[in-house]
Amino acid sequence: MDPTRPLTSKPVRDTAASAVGRSRRAPAVTSESGAPKTSTEVAGSTVDARKAIETAKAETARLDASTLASLKDAIAEGRYSVDADALADRILDDAFGDGLE
């Protein structure tokens, strides 16, 4: 499998060359009422978004650690088994796609 091969035979368009010299104005950020947001409102929503992202990252890390710990316990106790057929199918699908059936 060649991961660098093109997905299609269509030529790739150089978008960087055609974008030179063009400039766009960013769309105005508006509130629910349609009025433009102040810089304080935008900054506040950015802070809220950042907090939500950090909370989600922490929760994901906690769940990942919990899942990893339970997998380690299952392996150590001999309760974890691998479905070799399913694993082989997944490896072949990843390598060659679904065209093998």
C-alpha cells in the first residue's frame, strides 16, 4: 500500500497561487439578536469555549486512563482475549479497503 498515492487521477489545483492578491473581510460576529458583538462579548465567549474544551480534554483523559487500567487488569488476570479473525479482517480492510469480499 502506498500512502502517498493520489486518491484520484484528477490533477491537483494549486490554490495557493490563485489566492495571491485576494483579500477577504471576516464576517461580522453577531449576537443572537443580530446586533454586532462587542469585543468583550467575543472575548467572553472565547473564554467559555476554552473552558469547555479544557473540561472535555480532562474528562477524556480520565476516561482513557480508566479504560486503560481496566484493560491492563483484564490482561494481567487472563480475561482479555483477541478475536484473531476480526483483527485480521480489520487489518486487511485498512490495507486494501472493502474490495476483498
